[in-house]
Amino acid sequence: MGGVVNGRQRIVLVVEFDGRPYCGWQRQSNGLSVQEVLEEALHRIDRDAGTLVTAGRTDTGVHALAIAAHVDISAARWQRAPRAYLHGLNQQLPDSVRVVATRAVDPDFHARFDCIQRRYRYLIWNRGSAAPALAQWRHWWMPRALDLDAMRRAADHFLGEHDFSALRAAGCQASHAVRRIDRLAIQQQGFEVAIEVAANGFLYHMVRTLVGTLVEVGTGRRTADGMRDLLAAKDRTRAGATAPAHGLYFIDARYDRFSSAALAGYG
């Protein structure tokens, strides 16, 4: 693992970031992106570093605990001190972005195309008395009580392979809407409700629309069994509202030999 080609070493960076200051992962002409910040930091310590390629793009305001991206860098610099490379890179980054792990990979490794599963977590603060005063940007505040059992029954309908056109936002560039959801779990600890979803891929705004729809089940606006008809309709207007971006986290990209969450120490 990790062969050198023409003096270049391909590595994986596992990145954690607060999405508030950024227009998402990908470079944009109308705002600062996580990719831009990382690439500028890379070029300050290694002027020959290439372009970052990520396992999945994130929208404006979405966070990450362990998103994976690959990049080609100077093999000589990497081989001298891989750990120093990580620390040197973090010294060039703002507090809102951190590289939490690195790994050398084969020259043909691709962070996007080799990814076999992506995992997101959505956080809701379910308290009726008041919005959270601490870290309001970390959760979607939901003052109405949620029926988690109903939400779990609804979630069961989304498991497996389906055409998810009903959860696909306008502007999605995917060639088709068929995806496979491997896990969809809903847990609560105190006022915090966590919705975790793992799939072989996601459509534009798919997770946020899924969460918005499940919340409408939880508040009684929809029935759990209605999810079957929703999927069959393949109509985005039949699904719920798109949940706010600030509650969403990219938490894992899984590959044949490793996962970004495991590299970051999350297991």
C-alpha cells in the first residue's frame, strides 16, 4: 500500500470541520470552501501538492467529523516524517478545519469512486421549553415532542435499495436515483435525537429531506406507513421539508481496507 510514482505519494486526509464559515466542501466562485482552505494550506507546506478529491461533497453549513479526501504530494517530504506533515498542515489551517488522520494509499486509490459506504448523522434538540443556548449551530431545534417509535417504523421503509426520487432535490446531477440504505437508526440521549444513515451513496439533499420527512412523522403530520406510497410516487413534492444544514454531519467514508472514522479513532 502506498507506492510512489514519479516522486509523488498519494495520501488520504481525514478532515474534521465546522461548516458554518464555508459554502460547502467544493470550491465555489461565490464563497470560501473547505477545499480551498485545505488546498491553500497544503501548498504552503508543499508547493507541488495536487488537487484534493473528496468522498462526498457537503452543502453550505454542513459539518464533518471524518470526511476522507485524497491528494498527491511530494513523496520525499512525506517519507521524512508523515506525522510532521499532519501537524505542519494543521498549523496552516483555521480553527474551524482540522486534519485528524492521514494514510498512504496506492497511486490508483480514489476517495470518491472507491468509497463503498458513506455515513451521516443528523442531530436534533427536542426540547419544548427553549432553544439550546450552547452550540445552537450543532442541532436543529424541534420544540414539538417527537414520537420516535413512529419515526423508527417509518425509517424501516427506506432500508434497502430503492428509487429515492422523492428525496432528490432539484439540481441533483446524479444519473439515476437508485441508492441502497444499509442502516437508518434513531436514538435519543437527553434532549438530543440522533438520526444516523449509512448508504452506498446519496442524492443531493437526500439526507436532509429524509430527516425532514421523518420529523413530520414524529410530529403526527404523516403516518409511518405513508412512506411506502411516498417512495412509489417518486415525487419530491410529496416528501417533507428539507431539514436545516447545521444539524448534519458527515461521519464516515468506508473503503475495502479502512474507514475514515476508524482512522480518526472513532472505531
